[in-house]
Amino acid sequence: MHCPYCRHGDSRVIDSRVADDGASIRRRRQCPECERRFTTVEQTQLAVVKRSGVVEPFARDKVIQGVRKACKGRPVSDTDLARLGQQVEEAIRQSGLAEVPSETIGLAILGPLSQLDPVAYLRFASVYRHYESVDDFEAAIDQLRATTPEREPVTV
């Protein structure tokens, strides 16, 4: 790491701390040449590989925006969406891949979304998995019923 003051080609790490909920590392450094201190922030870069082959940086906000469309009119708060976005990003980072196919991101969304709101899950899955018939929806509903505990019916 070059010193930002004297451009010396080396520096010594004095202190390291995790920042941004584990998404980055803050390091306090000192230049051995001019003895001045400075701070660096290191982040891993996740890249998304689209179906077309285009590579772009991962953006948690894009995940949240996509899920927000599926949750329109549903009792899902912005806090719930932020939590889901964080869960998806953590799952992708745990894969250890620097470049993640967009399909993998979609799969990472489906799990937490099915727990958050089954109707929003069906909406998202119908687009993501390209449902073509009512049978596709029925199969997805049957799968949800098999994996989701029974809920109390709402009485009006």
C-alpha cells in the first residue's frame, strides 16, 4: 500500500477492524518513511454475471427493488426487505465466488422470500422460474404447503 503523503511503496498495519457488518475491513496504517498514519478500507467486490454474459457489480439495492415489486400490496416493511437483501448478500458472499451468475442470486432470494411472504414468493418465482401454466403455480403452492407450517386463519 503506497503512502498517500510521500508515495513510499510500503506501509505497516497498526490496527485492523471489521466494518459495515463484516462487509469491509478498516485498517490503520503507518508509513515507515514519513511516519504519518492513514486509514484504508478494504472491501471484496462481488460481480454478477448476467445471462447475456455482461458482468456488473453486485448491488443489494437491485435485489431489494426486484423483491419490492413482488411484495407490492403485501404486508412487508422496508425493514423486512433490507433484512432479506442482507441475507441474500451474505449467502452469496459465503459461496466464496468472486463472480456469481444471476441465476444463483435468484435462487438465494427464493428461500428467504418464501419465509417472509408466500404470496410474494409465488409472484417472484412465477417470473424467475418462468411459470407457463396453472399447473406450475399449483406445484409451487403444494411445495410451499409442504415446507411452511400452518398459519392461523384470519377472521374478519
